[in-house]
Amino acid sequence: MPLQGGRLQLVNGQLRRQHKRGIGTVVATVVFVFLFIFTMGQLYVWFVNQLDDYNALADQMLTLDQKKVTERVRITGVSISTGNVLNITVLNDGGNIAHLVSLWVIDETPNPDTHTRYTVDKYVSMGGTTFVTGTATFGNIINLRLITELGNSISHRIAPASSANNLRMTLVADPPTVIGKHSVGISLTITNNNTSYDSLYNLKITPASDIAYTYSGTGETINLESPTVTSISSIRTGESALFHWEYEIALATPSQNFTFKGRYTGASTFATDVAQVVTPFGTGQESSLASVTGNIRIIFTSIQWHKRTPDTQTSGFSSWNSNWQVDKDDYLVIRVNMTNDATQNITLAEDTAIYTQRLDTGNYIPFYIVSYNSGTNTISTYNNVTLQANGANIVTVYFAVDNAGGNPNSKKQKFGNTGTYAGTIGIFGTAGTTPYGQSIPFQAFIATN
């Protein structure tokens, strides 16, 4: 029995030890499950946080990408002075503020090219303009690269105008026929049709070599009045510039011609136009001139303008202004009171216009003649205006369209840019049966925003 009891006691001890091990396994399992759930919870929280950070970063990148795509910064003007000072005009056409951070000036004339970087810290508001300066060698071909904070690069390649020897040129002698002792205005229009560069700088004329004339006869007396504007700092591809000068013809022979010539410095050819001498000169020239037109001819007494509201307005004009300041974006009708003091009636041609020239750039804006019906207070396509001889009447002449013979229903004219514009009334027509021309200068217009 003791042996049997000892065995029972041993068996009971083994059962107790197995029970304890079972409880330990359950506890370990519970702890493991808890740690697993806790760890997975932490991983889930971390993952959600990372996902939120990623989404925020993705949204930020998308916003930046959208701003970059819609950023519209362009270079509108570049000039280089003879002192090698580079001036760049920058316009922001986009819908957000643009931040300019650097400028690369790449000089393509040396071999190899030279690259110079300038740090820029300029903010350009929407629709705003700013100026960036640097250094560049005058007379060289320069490639500009302007960098924005968003990573956009604006390139603009420039060259001196003298390096482009075949720009389109048109020269007009006004009037085309010379009556008596007379001034002849010469207008040289230069259009930048060069596509190798975005713009040309230092477009100029040198009077001693770029202005000339030839005469079909001999013994003429003619004096040159040099142009007041001889250079334009910058002209972009597609833009035009106007240079103007005058000759005073004091003596010439009837039926002879003057061939006037003009070009820009660097051009390979001259642009030309012809003015014909159609009245007697020499002894008694003043009396000969008076027998054709009278001593004074056409004069004007007042100039007024009217804003077209809407832009195609052709009737109902009532608010006429006599001051010289106008809004650059207003389409205008201009009226001039004229008197003919000549001894013959003068009939105006459709080429009669008010020519305005912007003083800083040389660009010109013409306003061509239209007809006016006082009964209906309406302007229309030009038909016929005659100024009676000997100051018999005062005629109000109207100007409103951008080309000769244009219909004011569809054609209109405005200055378009701010600046001061010198004005000249260019008269074309006939005095009796004789072709007639006359230039009448008047006070400038000032175009503002």
C-alpha cells in the first residue's frame, strides 16, 4: 500500500504540474495577441499618417504643377546700351504672382559661348511689369534665359539690328507732287520680319549715310531737316517702327523728279519714293504758286475728339473733347475745322489722314478721313469733301478709321499704347485739276491708361 500510495502521490504531482503549464500557455497567448493587436494598431495609425502626409504632398505638388503650367511670363523688350548695360522688360500675363530667381546671359558671339548667371529676386504681380538688369556686350548676339521659382525658363534671343540687313522697308514721300517752294516729308517704315531672333536692339539711322536723294535735273536747292528720332532701343519680330524727316525744296526745274532714299544702319539696300516737280520754279515762283493755290492754302482752326461708345459707334456724337489727353484703349472719332484760303477749290482724297507718331518709339497711328452727315449725325465710308476757295466756308472734316476708304462700321482706330504722339494732318487731293498735297502739324496727343 505505501508503494501504491506513493504512486498515487506522484501521479497527482504530475497532474498539478500539467495544469500550471496550461495556464502559462493561455497567458502567453493572450499577451502575444495583445502585443500583435497593439503593434498592428500602431502600424495602422502610422500608415494612415503617412497616407495623409503623402496626399497633402501630392496635393501640394499638383497645385505647384498647375501654377507652373499656367505661369505666363514673357520678355517684352530688351535693350543694351553702348556702356554694356542690359535692360529687360518682363510682363506677367498669368493668373498668379511670378517670382523671378535668376537670369542667364549667354553671349553667342565669342567662341566658345560665355555663360553668366545673375541672381534675381523680383516678384511680378498679375498683369504687372518689372525690369531686370545685367551686363551684356553691346553689338553681340545674346541669348537670355530668365528662370522662375516654379522652374519655368523664358528664353529670348537678341541681336543688333545692323546684323539683319534685309528687314522690310517702305518709304513714302509726302506730298508725291511738289507745288512751288515746298516741304516734303519722308516717312521710313521698318518692319522686323526677321525670325532668327526674338527681337533686335539699337535700330537706328545715320543721316550722313542712310538718308539721301537723287535729282533728275541740275541746279536744285534743297535742305535736309534731320529726324528728331534716330534710334529705337528694341523692336520685336512683327513690330514696325517709323522714322521721319523733311526736305525743304527751294529751287527745282519743272517736270523733274526727286528720288528720296532711306534705310536703317546695316541695311543692304535703300527704300525709295519719287516726288515730281509739277509747277514752275525760279523767277516769280511765289506768284506762280499763288496762281495755282493761293499763298496760304488750307489752315485749321480747331481739333476735337469723341470716344466711340460702343467701339463701333457711327452716330449720336455729342460729347466732343478739345483737350489733348486720351485713353489709349478708346476708339476715337477726330474732327477738324478747316478753311481753304487758296484761289481754287480743293477736293480731299480718301488718303487724307491724321498721322500721329509716338515720340519714344517712332511707331505711328493713322486716322483716315470719313464722311459725315450732319442731318443724321452719322459717319460713313468716305465719299467726297470739297473745301471752297478763298475761305468761303469752314468745313468740319472727320477722321476715324485705320485704312483709306475704310467703313467705320467695321474699321476703327485707337492709340493702343501710352505715350506722347506728335500729330500731322496729311492732305491729299486736287486743286482744280492739279494734284495737291500739304502737311499741317499740330499739338501732340497724350495717350494714357
